[in-house]
Amino acid sequence: MPLAWLPGACQSQFSPAFRSSVQAGFSAMLALHAETREPDMSHKQYDTLSNDTILQLAHRALVNYPACAQAEVRLLCRSENATLSVSTPQGRYALRIHRGDYHAKQDIESELLWLDALQAADISVPAAVEDRQGERIQVLPLPDGGERYAVLFHWIEGDMLTDSVDPAAFRQLGAITARLHHHSRKWQKPQGFRRIIWDHHTMVSPAGHWGDWRDVAGLPTAEHAVVEETLEHVRRQMLDFGQSPERYGLIHADLRLTNLLVHKGETRVIDFDDCGMGWYLHDLAAAISFVEHHPSAPQWVENWLRGYEQVAHISDRELAMIPAMLIQRRIQLTAWVASHRETEMARSLGDRWASHTVRLCQRYLEGAALPIGV
């Protein structure tokens, strides 16, 4: 099924076989996203602007692009950001309108600089379009004094590997992730480069970027102790593992199959909105986001590792950290579900999300080789 460029959170046209094979958990995944920067967590973590307002902002942004003067604009989806299709006689584009209070303009520009560098290294990623003044980020004031940022990207065509989730798809995901990591380790970041920090504190503490996991629905207070004990174990492991340049650096941070496209044999990576500084193995944990409890999750991880090691080596020390990385990501996502409880995606996860999280924490504490699956 050919798909045009969309962030993973917006891709939802899947075959019945796929939906059946991964059950509700994997389908929910589709609805979803250097200096330390802490977002203002006092604000809601999802955009409350109406769809009409989003469309008005889009038209205001497109005024600055001569090629889009007569464009047909259509809202495609809303997750962390709003994504719109922009069709013109000259071609097609994707407009991303950022939600407020998450990324500063400097952070977005840094994302675009990394995309530039990846393109120069022959890795196919979205390319931002300059406006008539040579700017790539539009600043759109709101009546209440706030503002939104917008970026126009060239449209990317491709097929989604998620049409049939098989081992080859995760091997391909692992391989392209290794290429990104190789680039990240070698790339000299320009002066002023700044992206969000993904460490243990910012992911799973009460002051984390996505809120407090304790607020998730369906998690009795009596079961908090299991998650807290898990996090204390993980915290000590992460502290011991450290953040040396070979283990910690600029990562995609949301590199799932839904953010991978294939076109004429070329693998294309999209949706870098969450990219930031984190452990490289966090990208493995992100590969099975929201479906850690699925029966096939261990097989997916195994094949991701096979694909990765076709390109780059993973040390025994890193392999030993995989259980901690996986359960840390699951708890981070539990915080996301709590802070985004009013979104369609969070509601679609069902009532057992929190209980699955506790079960996986128990498996981790018991020393399971992989604290995922059934």
C-alpha cells in the first residue's frame, strides 16, 4: 500500500491481517511522538486548539511560500503536533504545526540541522522548505499571546513495513537505526545545537517531560511499589552504565515501524520531532513502543538486534542493559498515557494498559531475559 509522508502517529491505513496479528495494542501505536531543556510541564501535553484554528494557522503560514499560494490544505491528523497535506500544481508538501510549550524555536532549528546532515550522508529523511525570506520555521502568533511554530516539508512517498509485521521489517528497522547511530557518533554538532534530553530523570521521574506515571488510570496505589522498585533498580543500572559518547548521544527516540517508509528499495526515516540526547539503546526500546506486552515482542527485539548488527556491533555490556531500557521505556509511555488521557490514542489502549505495565515490571524484577511479551 503506497503511503505518502506522514509521522508515525498519523498512519492508520492497515490491512485486516495486520490489525488481527498485533491486536489492539499494536493498532494503538499508530495513533501516536546539546543542552538540557525542561519543557514547562504546567501546561497540558496535547494541543487544545480547534481544528478550524489549526487550518487558519496553516493558511497564515503558507502565505510565506509562493509555491503554495493556491494550495489545497487538508488536516491529516493531530497527535503531538498537527500534520496537514498541502497540494499545489507544482507538488505536494506536509505542514507540521507544533503544539505549544514543548519545543522552542532553537530546538526545532536544531532538528532541521540534523536532518540536513543526514541527507548529506545519503540517509533519506524529510527536507524542510525555505520561505520567501529564507526561513524554515514560521512563528504564528495566537490571540491569547501565545504562538505556534510551523515547518513545511517536502512530501515523501513510501510503503509502510507495518502492512505485514514480520521479522524482516524489524531487521530493516534495526539496520537503519544503526546507520543513524553511526552518523550521530561522528557528526560534529554546530554551535547552538540544542535538543530535548532523554535521561532517566526526564523520562520517568514525577517531573518528567511526559508527566507522572502514577497518574495513569487503572493503576491502584497498592501497585505503585512494584513500579517504584523497578525504577530504583533501573536508576542504579543507568547510573552505572553511564553516558559515554559511545553509549549516549543524539537519537531519533521514536524510531518505530510507523516512522519507516520504503520507496523503490530505499529506506526512509520520518518524524524526528522527539529526537534528542539519550542512550542509543533507547531506540531499541522505542521500536516496540506500546506493544511491549504483545506475544511477539521478544521476536521483534531479536530481529531488530540482528538487523542492527549487520551494520554495527553491540557490546556485551550494552546487551546486558536491554531489559532496563525496555522497562524504562514502558514506564515512560505509561506517563505519556497518563498525561494524554483525553486523547483518542490513550483511550484506545484499553483498561489493561496499567496492569500490563505492572506485570512487565514484575518480570523485570524476577530477572527475565526480556521483560516483555506474555
